[in-house]
Amino acid sequence: MTDLVLESLELAAENIDDIVPPVYKSYFDRCPGSEALMSHIDNLVRGKMLDEVLRLVMKESYEGEQQYLDFEVNNHKLAYSVEPHMYGNLLAALRDVIRDAAGDGWTDAHEQAWDDRIALLTSEITART
Ligand code: HEM
């Protein structure tokens, strides 16, 4: 069966060239403090980070990502002072941008699939914060 999160990303990709600026704008608007944390980070590194977030969001299971999540969540906490609530805000900001870009193709089933995926990934992350 087609993964609806993946399908929504494909729909969005038809309408948007570069999702990096809108995702971070949406994220910073929604999450006070996050812009200051990322103020020294250029678009290239922001793009690399978003690539990794998208790679995770496209997964239906995180069994193969346990070590990666251990490392990144710990590193984000110790090296960058990222707070637990900032992850859910980032994922919600990403979903909002994809929903907007998907336009009429976005359905309640896409909404539900994103809710479920965000809940799963956030629970993996917050268990490590
Ligand atoms: C699932 C969520 C996340 C993943 C997978 C992730 C992944 C990454 C990766 C791979 C990098 C390194 C990019 C590179 O240099 O190649 C990075 C950097 C960074 N991330 Fe995240 N990130 C996530 C969430 C967050 C959140 C919520 C924040 C909060 C603001 C954040 C703040 C930062 C900062 C400040 C850096 C730059 C560190 C530096 O180079 O000084 N990240 N992230």
C-alpha cells in the first residue's frame, strides 16, 4: 500500500521548488527560541538537516534508526541545547508546508497519516531527550 506521507511529499514536490526556506520560516514562527538557536546556521546546513528530517519522516518504522536517533538527539541536546518540544514543532511546521504545497490533492487521510507519523517519530525522539 502507498505510504500517504510519501504520496503527500510527491504531491507537494510538483508545486514547490525549494521547501527549505518555507519550512524554516514556518518553524521559527511556531517555535520561539528556535530561530536564535539556528541563527548561525546557513542554508546549506539547514538543507542538510531538513534532508535528514525528511528521510526519517518517510520511514514507516524506526527499528533501523535506533543508533542514529541516539546519536542525533543526544548531540542536539548537549551541543546545540535543543529542547524536547522543539522537535514536535519542527515536524508540525514541515507538515503545514507540505499541506499547503499539496493543495487540492491533500485529503483527511494525508492529515491522519502525518498525525500518526509525527506521533511515532516524536515518541522515539522524546524518549531520548
Ligand atoms: C528529527 C529532527 C532532527 C534531525 C534528524 C536533525 C538533524 C541534523 C543534522 C544531520 C545536522 C547536521 C547538518 C550538517 O552539518 O550536515 C543538524 C544540525 C543542527 N540542528 Fe538539527 N535535526 C533535527 C532537529 C532539530 C531541532 C528541533 C533543532 C532546534 C532548533 C535543531 C537544531 C540544529 C542546529 C542548531 C544544528 C547546527 C549545528 C551546528 O553545525 O552548529 N535540529 N541537525
